[in-house]
Amino acid sequence: MSKILSTHTLHPRAKAMLAGAGELVIASALDARALAAEAENADIVIVRAPLSPALFEGARKLRAAIRHGAGLDMIPMEAATAAGVLVANVPAVNARSVAEHVMFAALALSRRFRMVDRDLRAKGWLTGRDHANFASELAGKTIGIVGLGAVGQAVGHIAARGFDLNVVATTRSMRPALDTVGFLSIDALVEQSDILVLCCPLTPETRGLISRERIARMKPHALLINVSRGPVVDDDALIEALQKNRIGGAALDVFSTQPLPPNHPYFGFDNVIITPHMAGITEESMMRMGVGAAGEALLVLANKLPINLRNPEVVELYRRRFPADA
């Protein structure tokens, strides 16, 4: 019987899909050594935690690593391809969940929700209410989106049509995707945005993209919302800007180190919202991601290629490893 190793538990609908295809095993631990050991006799790995290159060296039966979601930074692509392992993902299925989280964060920061809630509970009605005098509306402001993939487009759609925000974006292609979006260079975007939203993948080009110099270009009241990956932002520069009240606030869902240490400086700011990498997690998105990953696994186990194959250059080597797929 085929073994399907998942780093995390799957949605019940995904489990039901896989029930007749093989033995579904949930990883007992997420450290590199444990995952590599449990993947040694696996046919499929469903990925929600970082995999090490060493995993692919020892997993002789492994046919595919399937990302439970869109981002591929958890899978060492070169190691997977060198080992003849297919890599697939489930793009776009959590875009709405992430986009709604972005708007929730923008509203919470603009309406000073953390401070209102804290002081209402600790100091009383009038003290909590006083924060409303410094709150602001979203309508008419400019939201700048870095990365206009499925998430960025969903953010732009909700922002323009739901909140009357002016939407500008920067993306590698710089090709219009929505009629409500204006395109700017990254530096112009940073300078003009009241709300700066990071939706880009982590690549060598985007690592450190929001640098000290670019943070210095932001408006004094601007909000930074990061739902991409932690290393896109220079943490030291952002912390310094927050300490000096150089920007209006930040909402951070992703971090260079995860879990974020409990004594991290980000926890000390009233105008910073911290969430544990959950922007894309809702009951609905978990169902869509799980079903999508299970569907790709079933294709591979049926000797077919996944729909969302991300390393097509591996196919020749993969077919030499598993001749029945030819």
C-alpha cells in the first residue's frame, strides 16, 4: 500500500479522498531529521512545513512533494528535482482568505483596535473611547500592493470595490490585471501608499525588498501589512521605525523566525498586530487546500502528472525512476 506522509492533519474531505489510495500518516514531529526519517518509505509528502534537502536524498520511493497551498519556499526545489521528485502546489485557493485578513488588519490598525480594546478593559469606557478621536477611515486612501498574483488581485478587488481605496501595485510583469489598479515602481509605490501590503513570493529578488531605505520613504502615518514571507522585510529597520514613530503601524503574519519568540520586540508595540501565520487559514480555505493537495496526490499515485507541476524539467528523470508512468 502507498504511504502518504502529511506534515499536518488534513481536512476531513481530503482524508476521505485519500482513504482508498494509501495509508495516510501524519508526521510525528516537524524537525528536519524526523521528517526525513518518516519520509524514507513515503510515496507522497504533503507539505505545510519546511523540508530539508536531505529528505530527498533518503526518500527512495518518493514520487512527489505536494504543497498544501501556494508558496514553494518550504520545498527545496533543486534537491527535489535532482532526486527525480515531482513538485506540485495548490495555487490561488486561499487568496480570498488572505485578502480578507489584509482588510481586517487595515481596519484594526486604522481604528486603533488593540488600544481601544486594552484600555476599555483595563481603564474603562471613556478611556477606550478616546482612541476613536485618532482613528481614520479607509475610503479615499491609497493601498499599494507588492505582488499581483492571486492574493494581490483579491486584495485589490476588495479594496477598490468594497472600501473605495485607490489601488496601486508593483509586480514583475507590470501588466494590468484589474482595471482599478495603477502600476508604479516599487520606490514610487512605497512613497505614495497609505497602506503598503506585501503579497509577493520570497525569492532572491524580494528578500530584503522592504529595506531600511524604503521604510524611510514611507509616509509617517503609513501602515505596513505583510502576508508574504518574513524575510521580505528588514526587521531591524522596521523595529527602529516603529520605535521612532516613523510609520503609523504594522500588521505582520509572517516572520523570519517562526514561531516568533515571545520576547520579540514586535510584541511591545501598541500599533503592531501580530498573527501566527494564519492569514490564509479558514475552514473554507483548509478544505480547498486539502482537497486540492489530495487531488494532486491521487493523480500521481494513478501514474499521472499533477495538474500544477512546478518543476517540469524533472519529468524525464521521474519517468526513468517510475517507468510505468511513461
